[in-house]
Amino acid sequence: MKGSKKVSILGCVYLVVLFADSCFLIGLKDHKDQYHEVSIKIWDRLNKDGIITESRDVVVTDYVLVEVFQGLQSHAGFEIANKAYKEMNENCKVQKVTESVIQKAITKKLIPFLNHRTNQPPIGFVDAVSLVTMDNLDIQWIISFDGGFDKIPLTKRIFDEGSLAGFRATMQVRNLRR
């Protein structure tokens, strides 16, 4: 992917791009959020390992930014929401959602996974858009606390220290040394 970051771990070079879900980003910015502590632990570990050295190493969609703004405004106040929005918009790789992405989200990530009893998908619309964006950019991992992602095949999720260790182990296997 253009702009992907190469990271060296144990002498091996890896191509690293992570997608961040709104619940993770809200957890980073809202000290009262239920995911604040684990968000900080994940962020700090990714920083310590040199995987994320700045927000620019993370991809989001403009829809995720809207969710983060709304969530922070509702729970932490407008000032924190506005500051976080400006920081993320300037520092993250923000992908604009197109009509094509919307249609793929509906047809490839929502409809095929409808629960036969409830006729509801395991993830929401913005989450489906995020997964299509990840597919389009060949991003393998999402940082999220939303377990609905686990019901979508091939989705790899970082959500705690154990899953972060799994991510780090996977990176060691995916040696991109040339």
C-alpha cells in the first residue's frame, strides 16, 4: 500500500498498516471511557515496538471520524471532541467513503452475514464500510473492541494484550525481508 510503514523487528522488515475503529479512538481520548485503559496500553505497546509512532500510521474513514466526534461530544464534551477530530483529521490517513464502498459494504459485508432469525448483520453499517476500506487497501488488522468483527471471516482484530501479542507474532511470521 502506498505510504505503508516498514518496521524492523528482530532484524526482519514488515509492512504495517492498521485500521482504527471508533471505539478504540474514543477510548484513547476519553478518560472516562470503559476502554480507556486498554486503548492506552495498546497504543503505548504499538509505539514502544515502533509500529505506530504517530497517528499517521493509522487509517480511518471519514465515517469513523464522524462516529468518534459524536461519541466524544456526547460523553466527554464538545471541546474534547473538536480537538480530537482536528488531530485525527490532520494526522491519520483518512479515506473518503465513496458510493462504490457503500454498495460493497451492503452487498459483501452486511447481506451475506444476516442472522437468519433476526435478519440483522453482526456489525453495523460504518463497521462494514471500514471492512471494505480495509479490503481495498489490503489492511489485515483492525484495532477495535467490537466483537461483531469476529463474525466476519478473515477479520483480524486487536482488542487486548493477548490479541496484540498475536498480532506481533503474526508480524514475525510475515517477514517481508527482500
